Amino acid sequence: MFQRTTAINKLLELNKRKRVIQGGTWAGKTFGIIAVIIDYLAKNPNRIFTVVAETIPAIKKGALHDFKTIMQDTHRWVETSYNGTDRVYAFANGSTIEFNSFDSVGKAKAAGKRTDLFINEAPYISFEIADALIGRTSGNIWLDFNPDFENWVHQEIVPNTDCEFIILKYSDNEALPETILGELRLK
């Protein structure tokens, strides 16, 4: 069952164009961003939102899975609105969300323009591909990642004046299963 968490509330407070979210395992980064995106697309017509990850399997097991789960849990899922082949969901107001992966700058450029972008686990995508996607995005840009290592997001995106950077922790995710919460507290 969907639960609004502290992580989601923190994400909703962000208002700059570029929104960088760093956080560890179970912090609720991706799930929270997808929840915010769903609400945004439902309220704003004719948006094209692209969600990108390193690979198609990563998209399917991560952001796309979260999207379907939230849409179903909140009774918004309409099966005929989803094109599984292209991984595109069309909202009734004309907004769409597409889930994709790009392995070259050329393919990222060829994908065209969009209003909004979410790069999931951003450091696993090259800066050149991300830059091509960002350069073809007119609206908001979300980037998330685990704090495993210093990366291009810290160097190229965070220093910009149009960027907000937050760190989420597992304690921001009240929807954590008790078994996981117990494990995380032991670390």
C-alpha cells in the first residue's frame, strides 16, 4: 500500500530546475521521485517525461516497477494507457512518461526533446549521454544515486545555481519493512 513518507515530503519541497538526490539503500529515492512525477504528470497536461537508467533491465526492475506499483496502489493504472513494447504510459490529460536507456550519445540525441527528465542511478550513465539528454530537456531534471563514490553529478551538476542537492537516509522512509529496518539499524 502506498505511503507518503518524509522522503517524499522532502522531494516535494525542491523547486529548482535540477534536483539531485543522493541516498543510501532503502532511503526511498527512486520510489519517492516516481511518486512525485506521477502527481506532477496527473496535474500538468501535455508533458513528456523521460526516465532513464543504465540498461533496460535496470529500468524494468527499478523505476518502471515502482511506477506500476504506485499507479496500481493508488488506483490510477489504466492497462490500455500503457504500451509495454515502448515502455510508455499515456495519462488522460495528454502527458506521457517513457522509460528508456541509451548506450551512446547519438541515440540519446536521436530520442528527441522532452519537457522533463529523471536519470536514475545517474553515475552509471556517462556524463556525455546525460549531457545530451539534459540539453534536450526544457523543464525539470531529477538525478538520483547512492553515495558510493564521487562522480560527475557532484562535479558537473551540483555546483550550478539552478540545482538543489539533498541527501536522503533510510530514516526518511517510514514505509520500510520492519525486517529491513532492523538490518539497517545493525549497520
